[in-house]
Amino acid sequence: MEIKSAEFVISNTDLSKCPTGNMPEYAFIGRSNVGKSSLINMLTNRRGLAMTSATPGKTMLINHFLINNNWYLVDLPGYGYAKRGQKGQEQIKQIIENYILEREQMTNLFLLIDSRLEPQKIDLEFMEWLGENGIPFSIVFTKADKLKSGKLRSQINAYLHALKEQWEELPPYFVSSAEDRTGRDEILKYIEDINKEINS
Ligand code: GTP
Ligand code: MG
């Protein structure tokens, strides 16, 4: 799919101020610093569209980006950033959970996982929570450029193996790099197919 336009629309913590209407939206979630904002910039080919940072905790709000005047990408704050403190983390958790549970336009959630790491308890628990609440999601293994291809494959296989202990059926998954643009075509095709299905 060609990205003809990508515009920032609004940032807020309040669901009632998110864009109205029924255009489908695709949101990005995962631990702080996993690469959510960078992935949005990579997919849209707009370097500074979503704000990124080398230090975790950059995105604090729900950010809507309108794509091709037809659907939204949504950048969410990351979870699990300890330096935010208990109270700060709880606030972010509320924003995230509220959005995921209440936002009817949310068509698919991309859960980002750092491809270099072993399965983390916080991510597995988050997936379990998604499952319990019937939230459609897919996985994106990020920062693929940081591993050699053999290691990358074995990391991902190990991750999927671990998931199989918890899940009867695995969610769709993608491998991405915001550096070398790995995964861009696959993720955009996936979104395009869902959009077509919705419109048919
Ligand atoms: P929060 O908003 O804090 O939750 O973080 P985020 O998940 O939005 O992460 P962000 O996109 O801001 O990226 C965090 C850091 O990882 C930045 O320094 C990025 O340059 C780097 N990064 C993100 N994606 C990739 C990638 O695919 N490859 C490499 N090498 N670095 C990446
Ligand atoms: Mg971010």
C-alpha cells in the first residue's frame, strides 16, 4: 500500500477527545523504548511524525495520525518504565487499558517485542490480559537490524515456542527494523487487507 498522506491529528489522554467517526485504527503498544514511535515513522516514511527518544518514557499520550485520509495509526505510551514510579506507571496503565478496552474503532493492536530479549514476564502477562479481554492483536519483533540473521531467527523461534505453551493458536507476527525498513511491506499489506475486509 502506498502512503500518500500522513498527518498528526491530536494527542490526549481522554478517550472522548479522540477523533470521532468510524475510520479503522491500528495502535502500537509495548514496553517503553521498544520502538513504537520509530515504527510509525518507518511505516509512514515520515521521520519526525511520531516523537522518538533514546531514553524510555517519551510517548505519554494517545497520538492519532491520519493516513491517506482513510484510517489511523495510533501511537500509545509504553508500559513498564520503572523510573516513572508507581503512581506514574499506574496512570499510564490506566490510559492504555482504557483505550484498548473502550476504543471501538481500534481494529488491531500491534504488540511490539524487542527481538533481542528473552520472553519478558510483563509482555506475557500483557498478552494474557489481551486474550482475556478478546482484543485482536499481532506481534511485531522490533530492532531486527541489531541481530545477525541466524541469531534473529533463533530468538524468534524461541519466543514463538514459549508462546505455544500459553496459546493454542499463535497471533500473526512480523519482524521489523526502523533502521533498514524490514517488515514495512508486510505490515502495510496486513493493514490494507483488514481495511479492505472492513469496506467490503
Ligand atoms: P516510548 O515512547 O518511550 O514508549 O518508546 P517507543 O517504544 O516509542 O520507542 P522509540 O520509537 O522512541 O525508540 C526508542 C529507541 O530505540 C530510539 O533510540 C530509537 O532510535 C531506537 N530504535 C527504535 N526502533 C529501532 C530499530 O528498529 N532499530 C534500531 N537499531 N533502533 C531502533
Ligand atoms: Mg514512543
